[in-house]
Amino acid sequence: MKNNRIIIVSLSFILLTSCALKPITSEYKFVKTDIENFELNDLGNGNVLIYNGANILHKMDNTAGLNIWLDNKPLGQIRPGEYVIINLKNGKHHFKLLHIDIVNIRSEHEVEIDNETKVIKIKPTITSNKLELTNEFPKKFDKFKYAEKR
């Protein structure tokens, strides 16, 4: 009975820790800002905020980190509760997203960027990844932090 309990605990630990995704190094220049004075009106005209809006289920088991490729170049990894600001030219851009939830879960998204594009929300889901143009800050944005290059 004790051996079964040890095996179950060990397998659970391995399962929860094996879902960690190794970060990729960004080839993009991030636009650094001071969150104290940062407003939605500071975005647009090419400056786009991208944030990870992962929910509690993905945060719990360490599957919420998303590796992002933008136009076939690595943008980096954005963990839950993090954001980056990059400058994008108007036009179509191709996003590839990857997170690990026992298996690699990939998705691809085409996004049209214009002068009014300000905020993009990305998040892992159980079967894929979601990308949405929201043009508004997430709830409790003051708790988000700027993702550093890894």
C-alpha cells in the first residue's frame, strides 16, 4: 500500500514538472516602458502589447508558458501574467504559438495589424492556443509584469 502511494505521488510530480517549456531567445527588440505612466493611448501606430492571459488551470500545472514565433522569427516566451511591447509594421503577420500540455500543442494565426491595433491576448487552451485582438488591457493589468528577454 505504501509503495503504491509513493509511485502515485512520484508520477504526479513528474507529470506536473515535465510540462515546463524551455524558453526561446527573441530576435525582436522589445519596447521598454514604465508601467507607472503607461496608458492604452501610448499604444497603436505600430506599438502593440502582447500578453499571456492564461487561466488558473494552466498556471497550476506549469503549462501556461507560450513560445512565440512572429513572421518565422522567435519572439520569445511569455509566461502567464507577463507582457511585451513590440513595434510591428501595418499588414498581415504570422504568429506561431507553442505550449506543452503533456504533448506539444501548436497553433498558427494570421493577424492584420493597422494603426488602431493596440493589444493582443494570447493564451493556451486544452486543445490549442488562442490569439485575440482585444485592444484593451486585461483585468488587473497592474499585476502583470514586463517579460524580460530570456
